[in-house]
Amino acid sequence: MHWSSWSAFWAMGGSASYVWGAYGMVAVAFAAEIALLRARWKRAREVARRGAEWSGSAGQP
């Protein structure tokens, strides 16, 4: 597609709300996925740290 101006580009031939809304939803989904992955990574590290502490002290009298 060729647009004659930047305003025509941003209008996307009358479909701007659909196009930019879809891009916005994808950006929100990516941000949520990154936040959830970071939380899961932090939780997994904490569980691993607790497991290492527990197994290290299990053999101590």
C-alpha cells in the first residue's frame, strides 16, 4: 500500500481503529507475558533456593 501522507498512513484507509487497536492488544499481551514470565522465574528461583537450603540442612544433626 502507498499512502499520500502521514495522516493517511495513520488513518489506514478508514480501518485505523481496528489496525491500531489490534497492535495495542498485541503489545498489552506481550507486556503481560513478560511480566508473568518474570514472576514465574522469580518464584522458581525462590523454590530452588529453598530446596537447596532444605537439602543442605537435612544431613545436619
